[in-house]
Amino acid sequence: MNQNNPPICDYEGSDYQQRFWESGGRVYEDAVEAIALKRLLPPSGGAFMLELGAGAGRNTHRYQNYERIVLLDYSRSQLEQARNLLGDDYRYTYVAADVYRLPFIADIFDGATMIRTLHHMAEPQRALAQVHQVMAPQGVFVLEYANKRNLKAMFRYLFRRQAWSPYSLEPVEFAELNFDFHPKAIQGYLDAVGFAVERQLTVSHFRLPLLKRVMPLRWLTSLDSLLQGTGNVVQVSPSVFVRCRASEEGSAQQREDIFQCPRCRKAISGSGHDLSCHSCGTVWEYRDGIYDFRVRD
């Protein structure tokens, strides 16, 4: 792996939103994730939210307590779907970029989420360090991660149906650029970059096709809602949501110009057109309402 260029899972041209969420029988998962987000996000929101791995905008309407929302994804086609869904309201800014090289000035976002995204990160601590850098002091970050120490994995390991241990701290790559993480490892990553964990919720306890077929949705969501509160004690569900608070270092930024060059890390002025970095000379494209800050070298 190139140290300066970690591999990226690119959903360009994918029908993920339609195939996985709209036609894939994931109504239960979507419903319980909505419950978790409502519990973890501040009720009054704030000025500026960063949605990392926004995809086609599935969760964006759940952040309405924030005045402005930046939808970030590496895939331009996913952002095009989000823009078709949400429109060109001033509240929304669409950015194609790499989470390892975020194109934002430091200390700018009051809130951030990363839902169903960290599991594609070969270098999760490096990605989380970038998120912390752009968070305002005491900003709220809600992270979701795929939990390797879940009940299904533990039973499979017990009966020798899988080779890898759900109890070891290292991530397991069960498919290319698809990782499950141990809860203690996630805690370590967050601590190392400056996030303080405030609350954990366990989510999607009943992610089994048979249960979803035979039990009414309202029963499953109600039961899952009751069990989510166990997350501060034990994490054995396939999905875990964590609310973190950024450290008090730095000073909150309130400004219209939010971008910086992902190549040379210098601030860039302007909006609504191609943006030029006066330091390194790179021109970053703005087309059809989407800023493109993807570094391709």
C-alpha cells in the first residue's frame, strides 16, 4: 500500500441506492439507523454539518437542525443522485473528495457524521484524524462502524465456521476494502486523534432475513430501539453508532470561504465556480453544482 495514497472504494456509476436501499429489503436497517441518529445528534444542531460518505443523500434530511450541510462523497455519480433528490438549496454544498485529504479549512464544522463509510477505510485512524482536524472545538461527530465482535461472528467462530477471531483487535477485511472493526480498536482510534466518546448505541440487532420476513417492521424497530441503549455496556450488534466530542483545541471558524487545497493545504477563496489555488496553481473543477477536489496522482 502506498503510504501517501491509501486505496479508495469508489461507488462511481453504482446503483447502490436503488439496489441496496430501495429494492434490497433494508427498510428495517434504515428505520433503526434513523432512531439512532435522532438520539445522538444535538436537538438544536448548529451552523455547519459535514456528512462524510453522503452517497445519494439517504440520511441528509435527518440533519435539518443544521443551517448548512456539506455532502461529501468520492463518487460524483452518487452526489449527482443526491443533488437530484435535494436540489440546489443554499443549505446544501456537494463536494467530491477523498476523506484522507479533506478540502476544508480547520475548525469549521459544528457537526459531522460518517455512516456506513468507515468500513471502506484501510487506514481508519488516518481518516478520523482528518475529520477531527476540520471539526470546531467541542463539535459533535457521530460515527457508525461495522462491528467484528457481533453475535453472529462469535457463534460462527465458536463452531469453527470462520477462521478469523472476533475478539482480536485488528480489523478483518472480509471482502476487498470492506472491514469490520473491534469496538476497543475504534475507541483507540478515536482517543488517538482527539475525540472523546460520549455515548454508544448498538443498532441492527435483528439483521437476519428470516426475522425480517416473519416479524412486522414495527416490532423489529421497537425491539431494536429498546436494545440500542445497551451500547454503553456491551457491543455485540453488527452495527455500532458512537457520539464523540472534538477536543477543545483550536478556535471555531465562522466564514463563507470553507475550502483549502488538498494538495498544498492552503486556503482557497470563492464559490460557485472553478476554484484556483494561488499557492500551487491547481484548478479544482466546479460543474453542475458539484465541487471536485479529488486528487488523482
